[in-house]
Amino acid sequence: MPHTPYTPDRPPMPESPEQLRARIPGWGADLDPKDRPAVPQERHEPEGTGARRRGFPERQPEERPRERSIEHGTLTPVFGTSAPLRGLSGVVRRYAYRRFGEGRAAHWLLLIAADRVDVVESTVLDAVRGRPDNLIAETGVRGELTHHGWSSRVGAGRVDVRHEALDPLIVAGPWVLAGLGVVAGVRALVRRARGR
């Protein structure tokens, strides 16, 4: 079995110290224990920790293909299954893991984009199933009217009152823009259909 981070053994060095020293100026400057302040604490004793006894943990069965970083040769022994990939957001996440390493900004930006796509997919799916989002309750408008929203702000010296004028724009703005986009798209399709 190839070395993984889940075994007590140290990974083999891809190059010898002499090859590294010849290729990289200054490599191995801390090889002398006197040059390393962490040496008294730096020990590799798997026998003392029980790691040698445990060895490689038993693998969780992989019932569906899971995404994994390209930096790792194998999937971790245990992984989450609560949110399986689905739809367009799943395609974007798979692409991020398959194409870019975790050290690249593109990997994380694609995962963030996939989260946003997932929100849109879930909102549309809920609307199609007949359970659309309740914007009045979920944005706190009902609570403002029934739980002393105005009186808790006026004269209380709260700092968050300063941005209240922007809240309707931030909350409703994306919905208005999405609605305008849908209307524009439908109009374009109607014009195209009439032109044929």
C-alpha cells in the first residue's frame, strides 16, 4: 500500500539529502540538531503513542464516487456522506477537485461558486415542488412587526441602525434583479419566436 498520512511510518524521501543539497542552495541548514530549537520535543516514536499498533484504519465503504483533492493518492479512511453532490453545483465541485489542487485559488473560488449555484438550484426546486421560500418570515419582516422591532432600535443607541437603509436593497435587490432577468429572457424568447 502506498504511504498515506494515516499510517505511522514516515514517507520515503523522493530524493536523497545529497541530491537535494546539490539542487537547492541552503537545503538542510537545520539538519544539525543544535540548529533546531524544537529538537527536544521533536520525536518520532509511534510505539509510544500506539500508532504502530493501530496501523491503517479500516476504510469506510465508498457507495458513490466521492470528490478528493488531487494532492492525495487515496480518499481519506472516513468521509462525509450527508450531502451528496447533485445537479450543476455537483458538476462544478467535481471539476474543482479534479482540475485544481487545494493550494490554488481557482479550487476554492469554484467551490464558492458551486455553493451559490446550489442555493439557486434549491430555491428553484422548492418552488417547483410547491414549497417556495417564505420571504416575509425568513427575512425577519414578520418578526419586526410582531416582536417590537422598531422600539428596540429607536433611542437604544444601537450601532447596527446605521446600515438599516441598505438592508432592503441587500435583501430584495438580488430577487428584483433575478426577476428582471427572467422577464428580459422571456421577452427575448417571445421576440425570437415571433421573428421566425
